[in-house]
Amino acid sequence: MREVLMVYLCGVVVLLLIATTIDEDDVSLDHILIAGFGWPILTPILALRAWNSR
């Protein structure tokens, strides 16, 4: 479980580092936080919906 958490945190850090190079008018901090912290919740939900629709 520690490995998964480390990969997740590294992904968030990389996302935030990339976001600092993007012009602030294009992407707001809200979008960055949603992308960084929302994907672990949203991905299993979407995968489960796709699996059930088969």
C-alpha cells in the first residue's frame, strides 16, 4: 500500500510542477487540485461503470 501512496503523491507533485509552467489564465488552481486529487476516486468509478455495461 505504501508503494501506491508514493506513486500517487509523486503524480500529484509532478502535476503541480507542470502546472507552475502553465500560464495562470489557462488553468486555475481549482482545476489542478481536482485533477491531482480527484482521479483516484473517479477512475475506479468509471472502470466499474464500464465493466457493468459490458
